[in-house]
Amino acid sequence: MNPILAILKEHNISDAQISELFQTLTENPMMAMATIGQLGIPAEKLQQMMALVMQTPTLIKEAVLELGLDFSKVEAAKAQLQQ
């Protein structure tokens, strides 16, 4: 299992909430950050998750694909943020 998904599940985040989070990520990455903050995950675990993402950015792609979502939307959102 993807380590990002494992951390979320470890904190009793439901599959529906995880899917919603990653759906939001594919549509609006900034909104996804706000959603993550509302999940009640302890700060140290959020830092661990962010460190994983920073060290291995492909984990986001792997998680999105594992959830059956369209990664091209993540790329489009990222490009929009960089403009």
C-alpha cells in the first residue's frame, strides 16, 4: 500500500474521505491542503507525510492511480498553480 494512504488509514480516515481528498487534490490542490487540515491527523504525522511527498513526489501519482483517479488532472492543476 502507498505510504500516504497507509498514514491516512492509520488515523481512521475512511476510504470515502481518502477518495474525496484525492479527488479534491486532482481538482484544486490548494483546497486539498485545507481538507487535510480538517482530518484531525496529528501534526507530527502530517509532517511525516509531507516529508515523504517531498522526498518521493511520485507517491502522489501512485496514490492517485491506486485510487483509480485521473493523474493528468493533478498535472493540469499543478501547471495552473505555476502560472
